[in-house]
Amino acid sequence: MARAAQGWATAAISALAVVAIAGGIMIAGGPAQGRAERRDDQRRVDLSEIENQLRCLSMEARAFVTDPTATESCPDIPQRADRQTGEAYRIEPIDDENLRLCATFETAPDRARGPFNREFDDQGCRVVNIPEAMYRDGG
């Protein structure tokens, strides 16, 4: 009888451990969620580098630039396409001072990590302002 009770207790503890592990994976999203978040972090870095290059080029040209091609004064070559999917990042001019930088993210904006999450809309875009005074006056 004691062995039956001991066997039942062991089975119950084992089942509880499995449920706890499964619950933890469901809450955290598991390894696949972590990989998706890391890929999204890289997409944000890529878009930030495109933004920095466009600011540099706009100051150099003293005009609003939307093509992040490298020049002698602005030699950085930002990643222009998603490393995972190959899909090109979108640069959408709005007016003479604003553009949208867009990517397709794997995680929802409210689940995304990092300091710039709130700037991205549901389409994976954020508005970037490059003030005319910055490039017309040379910064």
C-alpha cells in the first residue's frame, strides 16, 4: 500500500512538473518566440542604420535624400533588405522632411522588445523626421 501511494505521489509530481514547464513555454513563447524577437531586433537596427545614413546624405547633399547609397562623406552601407526573408525594407517619402521606414516584423508591436517599439505602427513602419533646417543649413 505504501508503495502504491509513493508511486502515485511520484506520478503526480512528475505531471505537475510537465504542466509547469508547458505553462512556462506558453507564457514566454518558447525558443521560437525568442528567435523571432531577435530577428525583429535586427530589423530595428537595420532601419536605424538606414535612418542614420539618410541623415548623413541629406546633410551632405543639402537636400532631402531617400536613397541610402554610400558616398565618400557618408561611407556606411546599411542593410537594405531583411536578412532572414530577403524582403527589401521600404523607404516611403511623405513630404520634404518626413519619410516612413518599414519592415515586416514577426512579433506584434506590443510584444516587441527594445526602446523604439512604440514608434512602429501596425504595418511595421515608423515616421522619421529629417528637418529641413538640418540639411538646408548643413546641420
